[in-house]
Amino acid sequence: MADQSTENQETLKKIKDLIKDEKVAMLTTVSPEGRLLSRPMHTQEVEMDREAIWFITEKDTEKFRDINRNSAVNLAYAGKSYVSISGTAEFVQDEDKKKEYWNKILGRLLNISADDSNVVLVKVTPEIAEYWESGISVKTVKEFVKKMTSSNSLEENNDLKDTVHFNEDKK
């Protein structure tokens, strides 16, 4: 079990490193009809050690209503690599944290201030995440060639992909 815990910690660090410079995530929510809807969201903070990823939104939006009905969400980051994080979203009213995250661009984009009662924090607690490295082309080609010359599938022993279950240590 200690090996699994250490491996999870290494994967958590890897995921945080992969998304730390990616400021925009696609937040996927479930509509009342059961449809998946994705919207770009600016990531305010990634706290993998506390298992929290923070965003700011407004209460009078469809995503707010979707999360109120069904808190299951997915975050997708794409850049030098690809990261998909499934988890649970909740709304947090923390005036200090709102002001910490607030900036002039956000104020102009939303046309409101951090003090507006319509502004709310979205905290996503990750449950499972997967990543696929793609920015390291030599490593990617080497891994692909290795898989093409092997009887294993692309999913087996892939050094460019990993999955972490956030609650593994809690069992």
C-alpha cells in the first residue's frame, strides 16, 4: 500500500506540474436533460496537496444552476500535455479568497466587482485524474515506437500516461 501511496503522490505532483501554467480549463457540467456542457474557465489556484482547484463564476449562470443540480464535473486542460480531472464542485463564499483571486481583467469581463453578491467561488475536489504527455516529442515518438513493436496495447505500461485516484490514501 505504501508503494501505491508514493506512486499517487508522484502522479499528483506530475499533474500539478502539467497544469500549473495552463490558466484555462474546460469545465464540463451535466445539464438537467443529462447533456454534458463544457465552458472555458480561468483557473484561479491549484491546490493538489489540499485537493482543490478554484474558479470564480456568477450565480446567475447555467453552470451555477447545473452544479446546483448535479455537482459531478470534469476539468480538461490542454497545452503541452492533456489532463482530465473528474471531481465534485461546490460553491464557497469566502470574501478574502474572492478578493485574493480578483483582478481588473475579471472585473471588466464580468462587469462587476469582487464585492458583488452574485460572485461566487467554485471549488472542485478532484476524485480521479488522467494525463497524457504530448509536449516531449522525442519521448512521445520513442513510446509510440515501443508500443508498435510490442504485443502490449497502448494502454499497458505507457510512460506517457497515468491515472491517479485522489482518495486512495483514505481507504
